[in-house]
Amino acid sequence: MLKKVVLHCLLVVCAASYSQIGGEHTYQFLNLISAPRQAALGGKVLTNVDYDVTQALYNPATINADMDNQLSLNYVSYLGDIGYGTAAYAYTVDRRTQTFHAGVTYINYGTFDGYDEDGNSTGTFSGGETALSLGYATQIGYSDFYFGGNLKLITSKLEEYTSFGAAVDLGVIYIDHTLDFNAALVVRNLGTQITTYAGLQESLPFEVALGLSQKLENVPIRWHVTFENLQQWPIAFSNPSRTSSDLNGNETEEKVGFLAEVIRHTIVGAEIFPEGGFNIRLGYNFRRGEELRVVEQRNFSGIAVGFGLKMNRMRFNYTHAKYTGAANANFFGLQIDLQ
């Protein structure tokens, strides 16, 4: 029984930072943010069209020739022995249209002690999940619109249980070079399990997201706004810990209004000196901030702060953010220009 409980925890542990919509689907690790630049801007930025080869993992329409021969490695040390990260690489065959992208997303749950129903030790076991992706983007005619897609093959092993799945990400982005304004729409994790853990078919964490960004004309700042999980409404639930009571003992549940629902779908971020050798990044995820908020206690939930530093052919990125009530998370990233 204890082993079953531990396995169940493994299935949902990576959904901790996604609270109310977490735990409803399998392969939740696909929604983890591991890139420091993404995390620092609040998560799920969809509109960066530049050297950042990791961006294509979140919106394949952003694949472009500036990513050519760029290798990115990202890692996050999470709770306990849990660690996760991504790797990405792009190669341009033809500088006009032919740039291909490959990526890996993984999570390692560490090692656990196993026991049977009678409490007898069965040794140690581990768990991990990996997704391999291949992406490509193309301009739509001679317009300012670009379309891209990622094909993902997913493997998962939790103790002796294994599963295999496949999914696609589809994205479109509009780029206005005059205003330096980008707008993107992405459909992520559209797919299915091919083989299940124990005969039970589970859905993937399908998501629709909309992103906007613009570099200010006379100020070295690029702002970002992302509206996440547009496929689901409402996204917020009343928090039992915020139930109030009057002198007569009558209890009133927390009420979540329309504006509060809209805010929980919103992520904002800003990058200072976005085109320079040193960048400062700030972000705020309203849903994460609200769901991790503790009554009458300031814990800075939802805030993320990071920076990027270019050194010759390398770029180092770091972000500090609060993703759980138990501990903060540190994001490390290194991008290498292999040209």
C-alpha cells in the first residue's frame, strides 16, 4: 500500500506548482518551466524571436535562423532529490527557410525506499520521464505570420510501471518589425498515451495560450504578457483556509469573481536591456502567487527575478523563484554558440 501511495505522489509531484489544474492529466512534467529566461519572465513566454534556442520548446513558431548552431542546457534543483531540465539545439540548412530544432525535456524523481503491504522492504526504486521533440517553422506566404510545430515522443518510468506517448505543439506568431511587436497563439501537448501504466488511459496536459510582447521605442525594455490555460474556465477555486466566520459561527467561503479569474490566467514580465550582453528580468505569475499565498503572511509568491550574461560564445542565465510553499527554486542555464 505504501508503495502505491509513493507512486501516486510521483505522478503528481511535478504538478505542485500548477495547483488546481495539476494532477488531472498524465505527463505533467511537460508543463514544468526549466529555462531561466522563461522562469524569470513569469513562465510560458511565447514571443521571443531571437538567439534563444530554448524558446522553441514553448512556441515552435519562433524557430528562426538566429538559433543556428546554438546549444542550450538548463537545469533546476527542485525539492529533495528531484531535478529536471531541458536541452535544445537548432541547425539551419538554408538561411531563408530551413531551420530545424531538436529538444529534450526530462525530470528525475530520485531514489525511493519501497515496501510491500506488510511493511517489508522491497529495496529502492526510482522514477523519471523524458520527452524528445523535433520542430520546424515556416513563414506563411510573404506575410508577417509564421507557423511552427513540434513533434514529441514521451517516455515515463515510475518504478516498474512504464508508459509511452506522443504529442504535438502547434504555434503561430505575428511579427510587426515596425512597432517591434509580437503576438503568438500556441496549442501545446495535443496527443495521447500509446501505452499506459496499468491499463488506464489518461489525458495529456493540453493547453492553449496567448502571448504578447513589445520592445519600447526609447527605453531598453521589452514587456511580456501571457494568458495561459485559455482552454479552461474557471481556473480558480475557493481556498478553504480563507473561509471566514462571524460571531455566530456562520462560515463564508472565499468568493472568486470574474476579474480574479481573468487575473489567474495572466502572467507579466519585463526584460531590461533585452539585446545587450547583460539582461535583468522580472516576472509575476498571478495564479502561482495567489495559490501559494498564505493568509496574513508575505512570502513573495509568484515573483521571479533573474539575469543573463553573455561571455564570448556563451550565455549564462540564472533565475530565483518561488514555486512551492516548501522551498524556493534556482534555475541555471547555459547557451553555447557552436559556430
